[in-house]
Amino acid sequence: MADLTTDCAGIKSPNPFWLASAPPTNTGEQIMRAFDAGWGGAVWKTLGNPIVNVTSRFGAVDYAGRKVMGLNNIELITDRPLDVNLAEMREVKKRYPKHALVASLMTETREDWRVLIRKVEDAGCDGLELNFGCPHGMCERGMGSSVGQEPKLLEEITRWTKEFAKTPVLVKLTPNIGDILEPGIAAVKGGADGLSLINTVKSLIGVDLDRMVPLPRVGAQSTNGGYCGPAVKPIALHLVAALAREKAIGVPISGIGGISNWRDAAEFIALGSSSVQVCTAVMHHGYRIVGDMIDGLNEFLDARGMKSVRELSGRAVSSFVEWGDLDLGYKLVAGIDAKKCIGCQLCVTACWDGAHQCIFTGPADGVRPPHAHTKGPAVAPKPLPMGLLAGDRVPWIDEPECVGCNLCALVCPVEGCVTMREVETGAHETWNDRVAQGRDKVPGGIHG
Amino acid sequence: MSQIAAKLDLPEGRLETKLPDDKPLYGAAEARAEAERCLYCVDAPCIKACPTSIDIPTFIQKIATGNVRGSARTILEQNILGYSCARVCPVEVLCVGDCVYQEWHGAPIAIGRLQRYATETATRAGEPPLFTPKTRASAERKKVALIGGGPASLSCAAYLALEGHRAVILEKRALAGGLNTTGIAPYKLHAEDALHEVAWVRSLGVELQTGVEVGVNVKGDALLAEYDAVFIGVGLGADATLGVPDESGPGVVGATAWIESMKLGAPSATPLGRVVVVGGGNTAIDMARECARLGAREVTILYRRDAEAMSGYEHELAHAREEGVRVVVNAVPVGFMRDGGGTLFGVIVAEAANGRPILGTEHRLACDLVGVAIGQAKVQSIAGELPGVALDAKGCVQVDATTKRTGNRKVYAGGDCVNGGKEVVNAVADGRDAAHAMMLEWGQRTVTTKAKLAWTGAARG
């Protein structure tokens, strides 16, 4: 078994799996049950001046028979008295000294920050997470994402907290911005020991078409919320990776956003996260999911000969580059395994209507569309492949026209039926090479 | 005592090889698609329905995330024979029978097939070991003899071996595995797959001695002197006989004996012809279905009471009927018909009331083979070998329900010899529980119940 112990900006935990600041970390009782289940750390539900919540608070998007692909919430920070939270925090830390207990904080004035930080550090927390990300409710009061969207303000408040804090400070960023590097760099300039992201994506989850009220409904009204869950994972992965590869950042990252299992976690870690935080999957299935996360990550590391999770961290960062640095000469073409094909022909319609018109059916040569790059008919394979399951319904690829886009492989329901094969073109250069050599330019582009 | 390799060469062309798997191994995509349908219920009914309490939703969830080895570990930690159980369990009346989908809108989750997928994939050749057996100092390392090499003993021995103890199975046959090897319908599990599982259990450190019969090759008192504990997992004995005229002779066989020869023996050149199976339990139905699938001209089950009283599973009986098996109820054989050479050509059947023949209702039923599936004898001799081991009125070994300990503090028992004949999964549970009880007895606290969280609510008042 690999070593899963984690150190994220000086906050240590037995494994990289932390609960994100959210309903699953609302109370000490919950967090202790979570630690018993195997979670390595928890970021306490954001502390500040207790608020009053509304009913209802959550909405969800289901997809293709599976529930809660995305979750949206309009719940605010803790509604429990600070003293109660602090007493429980102290108790949790006493009973679970080796687990990471991070206090998420959100308040207003410099003095408020000073007092709050002193109190949570006195209660024994191992680190602080500044909630500059909440995109609903709190931002209307000048906190949460309204700080995360103003790099100068973010930097200033981060600086205050670093003045007062004895424990490491993580700045939690909002994805609701144009360029994540701006708040990221501001946080680092302010002295942040680490970054955590993403907070939720500003969203409206749906509309009750009978009542003509958006969801989640509060009486006859609604408001925007924060979107999270599996649906936001690609957004989060990109923002984590964008910070991880930026030299001006250079601080550890706690990755958050749609992580539901060990594989998601491994992806965030490979793109530069030191720890990962989970909320929606626990809200859906409970603390127990961490069993598979630990087990699955261990198996993955063992299978690849990695002795610790640190060896995985950042492994995929260097291969995340700008489009202009991609190899224009790299070429793939699709191939269909007749033995596996079930004859649904979803690849055919996807290619014709959604891609580049190069998949055909039947024994006759194909008629290419008038805009085709290659002249003449598409030559059908002879003999036509006969599928074990699909008979003569197995489609075939017009390879000279195939642009290698992946769409057919993505829509194919059968594992390993459509595969993408590398074709050597001999020519390898990037767009940036061309621009540098004066053979191409960026029309009206920001590079001048 | 001879130490024989677990995998013996089985005869070529055995009859059972003609019957392919009803539920072949899932491919990865099939398994994942099925796993993703599981709702991941909490305090799930399927777990409660499993005699070994496998955490089914968790192992399925692990398949869905691609953590197949973790999935197998979740299964095997709870049921070390999770592979064969996946294939032989009557899931219709256990886990699958209680799937929440049954009462709702969908087909229940194919738990057995998913369990087979996880365990077969994670234990196949070339996979690194799933478990690392504990190493113990010799003073702490106990030595246990297990009598009989069936599921109960294999389970008990495996859990002992994983905890670093020496477990020695004494099996009187040439092959271990018990009913998994000799008695399971081939379309559920073939003998070589059962033997692969035995080999896997041995890879955990379990020792196997075949051709050793306690009471014959080794005496009970010798075992008690040599070992720290003894586990009895001898299963059941020979098929019971009807005790009617002309029963003894070719053509009338005990059902389990016939199934064993079909699975392990060299094939016979004689076609099956017309087959009559006597009995109403699952062994009777198995033999009838096997004969039907092997091309018997005609297969009839004779049962002495009403169909409702049959102990065989309804779903099995329904399959038998679909396969062309005729089921005649309230009928008993009262004699057999043989020609001058002793060859069987028919059975004399009487109508029955309350299981007893009604005089004057006899008629003839032509047949070439009769399988008698009216139960099996108990192996009572073992009690005499081990002082303190007592039998109940039915001849079953008496044990404490929790610890599986017999009247002799060093002797434990489980499986069919205790319960009179239940499922493989019950035997596995018994063996596991006995192993845990032994370790508790030795002061090795391996049985831990999760301590309830004692949250005091520090400053809540």
C-alpha cells in the first residue's frame, strides 16, 4: 500500500481526502463520524457572524436516470453560534489529533478577521481557509465571491489574515471570474500559503414551469445559487491546472469540484492538487464513499509503482499547455472493430451531422459531400466487414477524410469498439512555431 | 498422508463440460453499466439477506468507479469464497430477492454476476495478491486441523491463515472443494473453477492434505493432541435410499453420486434415455435439469406430496419446467422393474396421500435411469472420534449458534454437518464465525465491532 499521508501547505493529514466546507462539515458530530469513516481532513462549515437561512435551499440536475449530476444551493455560512462551533472544534481536535481540521472563515473588517482567527486557532484548528468564493447571498453583503472577484481586495484581506494567523492560510477561490490567474496571483502576493478551488459556480438550476418560479423555490421566488457536483468537475480541473502550471503561483493547491471517487481525486492530484476536497458526493451517498477513494487510490498508485501520493501530485501538469504549443502534425484516424460493433450507427449520424462526414455504411463506395477535402468517392473496404453482432450494419471510416476528432469514439456505447489510431504524418510543428517563423500570424490577436 | 496438488487433471470430455455457463463472466463495460444502476442503498436489504453480510452496495460502487480489486477485497473480507458463492448462491431468494428494484420499477441488480466479475477479475492469474497474510511469532501462531475440504473448512482455514495461523485441511477425497467441486450444477459452476478457488485459498497459506479420512488414516485423539483446535466441516454423507424392492442394482443411483460422476467422472457412452428423479428438493431439480440439458429423452420428477410442499426453489422448478421436465406430484416409487439381466426398465409408481402410497393405485413408468434425491445420511462417526462432540436427534453436530463451538472446547463445526444441508454461503459464514471465535478464545481480538461514536455534545447546552 502506498503512503497516502498528505501535507498541503503545512496542513498534514493521513490521506488527501478532505471534506469541503459545506453541510457535511456543519457540526463536530458529523466531522467525527466522517473521520471514523476514513476522511483525512475536514474544512469546517464557514464560520462568521451566524446567518439566517431560507427554505428550500437545494436544487439538482439529474441526467439519464442518474440523480444529482449537478447540485445547486442557496444555503449560507453557518447558522450556529460561534461558541458552539468552537467548542466542538476543540473536542474534535482533541479526539482526532492527526486529522486535518481547517476552519473556513468569512467576515468583514480587519478587526473581525483578527478576532475570528484568534478564536479558531485557540480552538486548535490546523489551518484557515478564507472563503472568497461563495457566489450567493454572502456576496450581496460584500463577502464571499465579491472578494474573490476583486484581486486587490482579496490580496489586502489575505495580507491581514497572514498578519494574524499562526497556522497556514488557504485562500478559496471562486470560478466566477474571467482569468483565474488574477485572483490566484493576488492571493499569493497577499501571502497565502495555499489555494483551494473551486468554490461553486454561480447558477440558476431550473424553473418550475407550473409556478413560473426558478428553483430552488422560496415561496413565490428564487435566487441564484452555487453549482457543484460531478457536472462542474471539468471547469474545476481546468482552473486547478491553470494555477498549477503558473510559475507566479508556486503554492500548494487543495483541489475541489465534482470529486466523487478515487479516479476524480487522482485526476485533480495529477493536475497539481496536494489534497482534494469533497462535498456533493458525500451529500448524495454519505461519508462511506471515502472507503473506495482510499482503496482505489492505493490500488492505482500500487499498480503504477508509485510509493506515495506525493509522487502523483502534479504529474500531468507539464503536459497541459496552450493551444499554440500543440503539435499540428499529430494525426489520429478512427477505426471500428467489427467484432464488437452492435450496429447502432450512432457514430454515423454523429460524424455526418456533428463532425466531418467520413463514416459510411454499406458495400457501395461512399459519395463524399461537395465540401470534402479529398477528391473522388470514399472507397468502401472489400470485402465489407461483417460484424459478429451487427452483421452488415457495421459502418466504415473514410480514412483520408477523417480528422481524428474523437466524436465517434465518444458516442459509441460499446467499450473498445471505436478506437483512434495514430498515423505518422512526418510533419511536426506548432502554431506558435509558425508564428515565430513568420509563416502565420494571429489575426487581430493579443500577441500583436 | 499425501500432499496432492490442488489442480488434478480432470478426465477429458466430462459430461459437465457439455453444459456451458448460464451466466458468463461480464465484460468490463457490461459490469460497469450494471454497477451504475445500483442505487447504493444505505443499510441495504441485500446485505441483510446475505448470510455472510457482504457489503454489496459498496462492492458494486467500487466496480462502478473501476476499483475492481478493492471491490473483490470488500467481498472476500466478508466471504472468502465470494467467487463460488457469486455463482452458486440462490441469489433469487437472497440478495437479489431483496433488491429494492424488485418492489419498484426495474429489474433487480445482477448482484451475483457483479460479484463474479469482481472476484474472478481480481484473482485471475497474473494479478498481484489481494491479501497479505499476517505474520505471527511462533508462540502466537496456532495450529488448526479442519476435517473435510468443503466450503465451511475452506472458509475457516482461509480466515485463520490470513491472521497468520496454520490451517491444515484433511480431505478424504482426492479433490477438495466439497460440493462446489462435486455437486454444483455445471451451468452454475464447473469443477475446474471450484478447484481454481481451492488453489486460490491455498495461496493464502492454507495447507491441504487429501486422501486423509479422520477415523481411518488418523484418529481424533491424535488430532486433539497435535492441534490447538479442530474444525469439523464434513458435510453430509451418502444419498439416502428408498428401501423398496429391486432398488439395488444398476440404473438406480443416488442423485449426489450421479451428479458427482457427471462432473468429475469419465463420460459414459450410454445415452441418458428416460430419467426419473425422486424427490422434491434442489438436488432433485438439479439432477432433472442437468439430465434435460444433457439430452435425456424424457425427464420426470416424482414427488410424494403437493407441489407447495416441495423444498426446491420455485425459480429452479420453473426453469426445470421450461426445460421440459415433467413434475408429477403425490406420487411415490414402490418398486422397480428389471429384466433377467438386472437391467432397469421401469419404476412402479403409486399415487400418494400425505406422502404415503395408496394401495391399488400402482402403475408403471418406463425409464432407464432413476436418481434418488430424498436426502443424504449424516456423517455420525465423527462424533465418536472427538469426545464431547454431540449430535442432535437428526444426527447433526450440535454447536453454539454464535461461536460454532461443540461440546468440546477445542472443537468447532459448521456447514451441512451442523445445519443438515443448506447453501454454500451458510457454510462459509459458519467457517468464518468459527475462525473468529477461535481467535477470540486465544485472546486475539480480531473481531471488532465498530465502536459507536460517543459524542458528548460538549458545549451544546
